[in-house]
Amino acid sequence: MAGLYDKQAAIYADARPTFPSQWFSMLAALTPHHSLAWDAGTGNGQAAISVAEHYDQVIATDISEEQLKHGINHPRVRYLHTPSSMSDDELVSLIGGENSVDLVTVSVAVHWFDLERFYSQVKRLLRKPGGVIAVWTYNIIQVNSEFDPLMWGFYEKTLAFQKPNVKYAFDCYRTLPFPFESVGVGCEGQPETLEMTKEMSFQGLLGLMRSWSAVNTAKEQGMDLLCENVIREFEKAWGGRELVRTVILRLTCLQGKLRSN
């Protein structure tokens, strides 16, 4: 996955939505201790810096060095490069050792992971008892009856250029394997859904779409999914380049703790 977001790392940092502070307050309330959190697949640290408002230290990791170059500075966030070649023992030791992590977070990224390997690492790292893992994603933006079918059709065109596990994000994590015990919200097969709104310009919309890995993969293969004709169609449905709209994103999330023996 490292190369997927390397080339558009700067676009990714500018374009991706941020999440409401209440979301992170809710996650923090799930753990009795607030010493150490691990934000896996951190990208530029958009989630990590919010987690850090509630935990003494956040280890924010990514397999992409280019993404980490755009990491947002925060006194309690430590960014670490964790290439896929790193062994599980090395990673566990680097983050804090077994039974050390109060909260593991993965923001819009777990569908890229080797799930079996990642979940094994999480089970070693989570504090016992009390540790919690939370993973979340969001669906494509919704605007109005004219715009939404156009966006959905575009998203379907990207599927040919997606990695297989992206299907989990496409169905909002309803089929994502998640071998953890429920903490009361968002368990395996039953993700919690929260509505998130964002003020977005048309240029912000294009930036978001250009940050999608499938759009860049298609371009490398000679197909410009965001050609001028497509952009004009989106502009018309949006209502013009100068218009700023309130868009809706539905956040779907799973939270859990280690299963009791």
C-alpha cells in the first residue's frame, strides 16, 4: 500500500475531511486509562492529533514515508515509519510493548491492511483489560438529487482500479472482519453510523476526488477518470465553481475490546 498514497500525499493532506472533536471524546470515554494510543495508517496525522487531546502519547505509524513527511506537528504525537518488512515483534516493541496501548485507532485505512496480521498485533498491544480498538470510514459525499447519482456513478467507475479489500469500505464496513468483543456500539456486522457535515468548495471536492488512490492508479494506466468533461458535469451538478455547499458524509465505525476467554 505504501506507494498508493505517496504521489498524492500533499493533496491528501489538504483534501481529506477532518472529524468532529466529539467523536474523539466519545472514543476516549471508552478507555479507563489514557496513557498511550496507537494511530495505525496515520497518513498525515489528521486523526492522531485529535486523539492526542485525550492521551498522554500517541504513536502514529504509516508504511508510507512520503505521507509521514506531511505529518501535523503535535507535542504528544510521535510519527514512526513502519514498513511492511518490519516484523511483528519489532512493531510491537516500537509502539510500546505488549499490554501497553489503551486505544488503537484506524481512520479510513483498515481496509488496506493485512487484517489477520494487523489484528494479531492489536491483540498483543492492547491493555488487558481496558484496551479498545476503533476503526472507521466514511461513504461518498451526498449533496442533492442531481449530484448524488453522478458521484455514485463515478465511484463505481473507480472500482476497476481499487484493491480487493476496498470492498469493505464500499459497503461501509458491514462485512469487515472484526474479531473483537462489543463495547456497546459498532460491533462486527453492525457498524455504528454517524452523520458528519462539512462546508466544501468545488475545488475542495476536486481535491478530495484527486486524492483517491483509484483515480491515481487509473491515471498511471492511461485513463483520466477526472478529465475535463467529467469535471464540467460535476461543476454543473454542483451549481458552479464558486458555490460552497454543505455536504453530508456518513461515518461508519466499529469499536471493540479483546474477547474474554
